Amino acid sequence: MTELLPDGRTIDEATAAGARAHELDRAHVFHSWSAQAQINPMTIVATEGSYVWDGQGNKLLDFSSQMVNTNIGHQHPKVVAAIAEQAAKICTIAPQHVNEARSEAARLIAERTPGDLDKVFFTNGGADANEHAIRMARVHTGRQKVLSRYRSYHGGTELSINVTGDTRRFANDHGAQAVAHFDGPFLYRSSFYAETEEQESQRALEHLERTIVLEGPGTIAAIILESIPGTPGIMVPPPGYLAGVRELCTKYGIVMIADEVMSGFGRTGKWFAIEHGATAAGPVVPDLLTFAKGVNSGYVPLGGVAIGAEIAATFADKPYPGGLTYSGHPLATASAVATINAMTEERMVENAAQIGDEVIRPTLEEFKAKHPSVGDVRGEGVFFAIELVRDRDTREPLAPYGGSSPAMNETIAALKKGGLLPFANYNRIHVVPPCNVSVDEAREGLAIIDDALNVADAHT
Ligand code: PLP
């Protein structure tokens, strides 16, 4: 019998359609972050659960979750059905009107975010969520400057890319956005000559306070930081760091913005990564928390800002000077409602925590023991990074910061050949399957990575 794809097509039919799409893509589609002539993008013709099918008839285990957004996997039937049901009722409605899907999505999000983050402003994605969070902070404080980490990514729009600290900012650095950067904690490549997590945390906080004082506390509207930085390398902050940032923000009247666009909605084994920063004194509650991706697994574009009581109060009588035609779009928010409910009913956040602790972390520790190319492994839940090096003593990365290398490219090719769609960045492979990945799928993906690491080892 001919094998059928989840959408009912034969592999041959889908392959032919995929080849036509590839041809049209090369003729007419302009791609993100790429020199257009130098890319040969992979065609995807079908997706289901933790798997995708490429345009050559190959089934690949999706260990990228695309852009780390399919937290509930591909084509989850409850979400697909919810989008169809909403489309049959109301496809679109202007944001000034109450819409049932948006109200319910806001309730579900407010219930899950920490502390008093009880109001939600919806956007189309993560970058514009950060833009709006910064605007709220600026209007709230009457100050302009924003501090953010060097090793950070906050989005591709004009302000968000300038707030971004990593190399993607360089070609966009227009220097007029009132932004300053600081170094965050990252023990493996410590900027603070620290040898323990405690030293790293304390020195990173001293450095941040120095930066605040030198920049002028009265000029700083916000500090924005990813609760666990994602694309810059999944560096889990050492104990006390996020609580320390919270204290500094309170001390200097600065708005704390937690960017949970990538780390939110179950990815780290908790609803939000900032929960990992709780101390004996209690949870860390930012003033604003931005989200996107996992809120509805990206089935329809959606992001937003969860707003704490103090900033909500600022805008109780004073208009918020901003908005979007599609803020709270019914198809997007209906898919968020279905996603959050499915994640809750099917215990996906708990699953992510368990897979991380019982399967991913111990296996990555084994890789570190047996593969000389593995310099460091770190993460939480289904949010882990493997940092590859040429030399464990010097920690020379297998590809330079912001770049690629033949060694890294060969390793990535080996992963794909083994049947895995990876998320790789510079000298790192990220292990970021969906939150509902099964134990067998997780083991299958890790076995493919194990094999591919032999290719990386050959370059040490
Ligand atoms: N913030 C973080 C932490 C991200 O990882 C991303 C995207 O990867 C963004 C913001 C930007 O989100 P979007 O691409 O939806 O605009």
C-alpha cells in the first residue's frame, strides 16, 4: 500500500507539489536574515505531532519546534478544530469590540502568569510585544532608556532589534533608540572571572547596578531580559540573579520586563521560566511579561504583554498611546484558548519537566562525558543547549560567535541525514522538542544527536 501523509496525499503527490512550491519560492519569496541567492530552503510538505515531512519524502523528527514555538507539536487536533470553529463564527473583529475568544484567552493567561500580571494586551508576535512593553514602560516612568543583555534576542522590528544584544543587532544598530547593554550571568563563559554560580550571580548583579548608576538611574525606563535567554544560548540564570534584578528595578524605579517569548508556556517545564528564579523570599514578579510563540504554538500569529497592577493603574485614566488592527484577533486568541486548555488537560508542562529531568539532562551529561566536542550542556524542561568546542581547555567554540564553520555545518548535515530537524545556532545545538514529546521520541532524537556528535568530535 502506498504510504499516505497526514493530509491524505501520497508522498509522490506532495513531493511534486513541494517541488513547484520551491520553484515559486526561489522566484518570488524574500526570506528573513538571509542573502537571497545563497540559500536553498528546505521544503516542508506535511507536519504531525513531533514530525515533519520534507520535499524529498523524508520524515524528520522536529527537534527544533520550528522557531521554538510548536510547544504542543504540529497539527494538534483540538487546536485545529478550535480555529475552524472560530472561523465559522467570527473570523475577524476590530480590537475595540469585546470578543469572546480574546476575553477567555486573557483570563487563561492572567491565571498562569505570576503575581499581579492580570491584564493582557495582545500583539501579532514577540517583537511587537516587546515594542509595546517598552512603550508602556516609557510612558509609565517618563524616562526613555532601555537596558538589555548583550547575549539576548528581543525581535526583528526596529526598536526590538536595537534592544537585542546579540550579533543580529550589528547590521541594524542605528544608535538612536536610547538603549544600553550589560553583561548577564553565563558561568561557562563568565565575564566576571567567576568560578561558582554564587560568584557569577553576585558579580553580574554588581555589574548591573554599576551600569544603572553610570547610565543614570533617572534616565532608565526599563530593563528587559529573557528569563532564560533562548537563541543566545539557553543560559539558565544562577540562583538569586532574577530576584536581584527585581530588587534593583524596585530600588531605582525601573520597570522590569521579562521576555518570555521563547521561554514561556511550558517550554522550561513551568508555565513561565521566571518561576525558576523564585527564592526563599518568594516568586519573582516582573512589572511586564511578554509572550508569543508557545501561547498558541504559533498556529496563528499571536503575542502579547501581561501587565502588572502598577502599570495597569497608570493607564486606568490615561489613554495608552498604541494599538494594532489585529490586537486580540479571534482566530489567534481562539487557538490560544484551545492550546492552553490542551496543555493543561494533557499535562504537557509536567511532561516537559519530566522529560527534561529524566531523559534529556542525564543523556546530555553522558554526551559530555564521552564526546570531546561537548563543552557544556545546560537547560530546563525541553529547553536545552549543547555547546560544541574544538578544545575543552580553551573552550574555543566549534563556530565563532555570530558565525558558522565547516565543522558545525557537517554536524548539522549529519543530524539531518540521521532523520532529525535540528535547531542550531553558531556553535550550539539546541534540544527543543515540543512539550508533549514522548519518551521514545526524545530518546530517538538524542540517539541521532549522539551519532552526529562523532562528526563534531573529529574536529577537536
Ligand atoms: N523575544 C525572544 C526571546 C525571542 O526568542 C523572539 C523570537 O525568537 C522574539 C522576542 C521575537 O518574536 P517574533 O519573531 O514573534 O517577533
